[in-house]
Amino acid sequence: MKAADKIAIERYKKKLALARSSGSAVSLFETEDEKKARINRAKKDVRFCVEYYFPHYATSECADFHVEFANMVKRNPTFKGFAEWGRAQAKSVWNDIIIPFWLWINDEPMYLVLIGNNSNRAGQLLEDIRAEFEANTRIIADFGEQHNPGSWEDGFFITKGGFIGQALGTGQSVRGLRVGSRRPTHIVPDDIEIKDTIKNPKRQLEIVRWIEGDLIPTMDGTHRRFIQANNRAYPVMIQTVLQERHPKWKVHHVKAYDPVTYKPTWHQKYPDNYFKDIEAEIGTLAALAEFNNEPHIEGTIFKEEMIQWGKRPRIDHFKIIIGHWDVAFAGSATSDYNAVKVWGLHTTNFWQIDCFVKRSKMIAPIVWMCGFQQNLPNNVIVHWRFEAQFWNDEIQRTIAEVEDSFGIKLNIIKVNIPKVKKYDRMLTMHPYYQNNRIYYDEKMKAHNDTKVGISQLMGLEPGYRTNDDSPDADEQCITELSKYIYSARNNRAPKTGKYKRKTRF
């Protein structure tokens, strides 16, 4: 026996053991009416279905979004969409096991096709639900023996109750994908995006066309569901291409945590500070991409190679320092960022000194500014500014309250931003980046807010839909600082001396 086969057998044995751990079968004294009542409850209530038949998976209470999505899928027999849930939100368990099983106990025809990035991976995914039908004592007690020796193999099985499961690799031929007269009813591509496809847009498009032209058309009955389960960790993925081409398909987008409060979406499972600790371990950008479906943007105008890191001049050696606050009122998972950028002018170069870039309540950036100013040498002044809003009174009241608590004055002024398109304004920074005039303090390379700010800068391109609060504040600082370069040039004394005419020969 090959080593790979031994590994596969051992892996499946472990899955069988997990399925058997569902708990003991029901009492021998249970009546048929009690059994029917339990099954009927499970048909209607997916939360109860999970807790009773899959307690080995339900180590925490189901999240509300799990139940919402399952009911959404159940209501629509031709559902097309995406379980775009952040990492560690049980995408595979729900879409590969729980939802197909729940639809089956609701007497729906179920021919499940699980798509993996290759056929081996797809087979491994299918093993999970096959093991449940073979060894889960509660399923067997309520629905009868399901193990069907004549149709029970790696990558394909048919239960005695008529549930068909089949594994398929991405791009694999789908000709003959049927069992007798039955064709697929429920297709789930699960985590089919890999590093090779991320780097290859042509390959992504090939898979999209395979899904549209080959895979989905294998379904021809009344039940034709397609659910792609994947977090959105990259700007362009197979799922984003499909979403753009099919705007009516449902995108069930779930972030793992609130980036302001860090409260987990699946609060029944994760403690309040879990994702705050994750951010501290792997960094904000990586955490937002993997867990919150907010991918890091690779720049097409402002590029990675334009970011210059260097040893920052002493804080009291700058000609002038500007701090600009791009104000956001509500701190929520979908709100704008509060961005405070502090830039200094040294000779003719612009240096980012420090920054605050967070989705937060309005008070947090003011506290940050006061703390920053409090730690400055006495001979250094920051010229603080904030963008005028229609709710200026509330801003100024909050500033005054924080200033009083710190016992300092920011002397922050309200400024009106020119009525020029924001995108055009921000692009005025591009020549400075190209000409190596903009620097970042090398000590800030690991600074989360700096990384978030640079990520927003790189997201600027025609038709962008990413947050731009940080580069907007950058532009305001740099534009103001640039005035001090040009004013110095204009006030420069003219050269004097007699003009000596050349002698002609």
C-alpha cells in the first residue's frame, strides 16, 4: 500500500471517529411520535438541527449569520451566491455539511458536487459529510442506515436515502456528471482560489468561464443552487469576477469582527479581545484581509517601490510641521476612517512623522493629537487643522472637552477644502513620490496605522471604491507644506554683480 493511501485511510478513520462522537442514539423507550416531533423541529430550525445532529461541530452556539444564510438558501431552490465569510467563521462546515444535510432532511433532492482547487482536495472535503452518513449514530437512528457499500468510495457516494455526493477538481471535465436521470442540484466550490490563480488573471477568467459555461449548466431541474464559499483576501479573485458579471447573485458578506470595538461577529464562540490579539500578532492589514474581507490593494498609480523609508530628522529640525485631521463621525465597521496625518518639511522633502488611521469614534483622534502634542519638545509646534464639516459645533465641543482633560490647547483651526475632485487633488502627490521627495520614518515600518494609510494610498486608481481618508489627509498636509518651499524661492534675494561682456575675437 502506498504511503499516500495509508495517510488517506487514517484521515478518514479520524473523521469517522469524529462523527461517532455525536453522542449516543436516542432512548429505546422513545415513542415514534417523539421521534417525528424531533425531526420536524430539525427541519424547521437549523440551529436545533446542528445542535442535535452535529454536537461535535457545535462546540459553540451557531452564529446568527449562519442561521440567516441557511434560511436564505433554503427559501430559494435556484439560489446563486457567495458565502463570503471571514476566516474561522465555519464556511466549510456549513456549506459542505450542514446546509446540504438540512435540505436533504427537508425532503429535497440532493446531488451535492463539492469543488476543490484539485480533485484530491475536493475528495477530502467530501469525506466529511460521507463520514457523517456512515458513522453518526443520531443520523442513523432517525433516518436509518445510510452506508451503501455498492456506492461508497473516495470522491463519490450515494446513501440509501438517496443523497448523492461527488467531488470535482476545478476545471475538471463535467461531461456525464449525472447518476441515471439525476443531475446535480447543489454545487459548492470551496476555497478554490490559490496563490497560482491570484497571480494569473487569465487563469481566473478561464475558471469563471468554466463555472458559467460548464459547471452550472449541469443542473437542469427545479433545484439549481450554486454557493461559492471563500473569504475575500485579495482584491481580484474568481469570486469578485463572478460578482461583477452577475450583480444579481447574492453576496453574503460577513466580517469576523468589528474593527473599531473588536467585538467578534460570532460572539458566541470568540471572546471580546480575540481579534484584537490576532491583529497584534499578524498585523492590521493581514488581519483585515483574512478575517474581515478587506484585502490589501497593490498599487497601480502609487506603487510599493515609491515608498521611501529613512532615518527621520530630529523633530526640531523641521521647517514647519502640519497635522491634518480628516474627520469621521461614526465609528463602525463600515464607516470612514478618522485619519490624522502629521507631516514635516525638511529642506525640500516631506516626511511623515506620525499618524492615526482608524475606524473610531470622533473622540479617539483628538485624544491622540493631545497625547502627541504633550510629548513634543517645548520648541516644536504642530499646526493642527481639521476639515470643515456641517456639524462643526459638535467637533469643536468635543475638541474643547478633550483639551480640558489634558490641560493643553491644540490651537486647531477649521479649514475649507477646495472644491476640486478629491481624486484629482490626491493625484497631485504623485510627482512628489516619483521624484523621491516623500519619506516615511523607518521606525514606523511595523506601525499598523502607517501600513493602513499606505494601503489606502495604493488603492487610488480610476473608479476606486476603497477608503481614501488617509491619502486625503496626506494631500492636505503636503499641499500646505509645499507653500513654504515656494515662498522661500519667491523671497530669495536676486543675485548681484556687474555683467562682464565677453570679448569677441
